Amino acid sequence: QRVYGLNLTSGEHIYSSPAYYLQQNDVVYVEPNEVKARQSTVNGNNVRSTSFWISLASLLTSVAILIFN
């Protein structure tokens, strides 16, 4: 088993790399950037999402109705 690290943003050294040609049963792992990794989680803690703000407004409305009625 060998592990190769390739920088795909610089195409100069990719073609000369021994990892350029994939073989059967090779595994390719690509690390996601931080934003994509956060978005792929079930609760990504994304305060900027529309569903977060709708849920918060709904919760506050429900609490206000329960308190004032």
C-alpha cells in the first residue's frame, strides 16, 4: 500500500506522478474544504440558513402566544 498526495491546482507535476494512472481497487480520497464539510453535516450550525431563522421565528411566536394568552 502506498499513499500519494497530489496538488490538483498545479497541473505541472500531475502527469509525471506515479499516481496519475489509477489501477483496479485503488482508493481516491479527496479532502473537502471547510465550507463543504460543514454543509454536509446533519446540523451544520449554520446560523445564516433560512430554515434556522424560520424555526427561530416560529419558536418565539409560539412562546409569545403561550405566555400572553
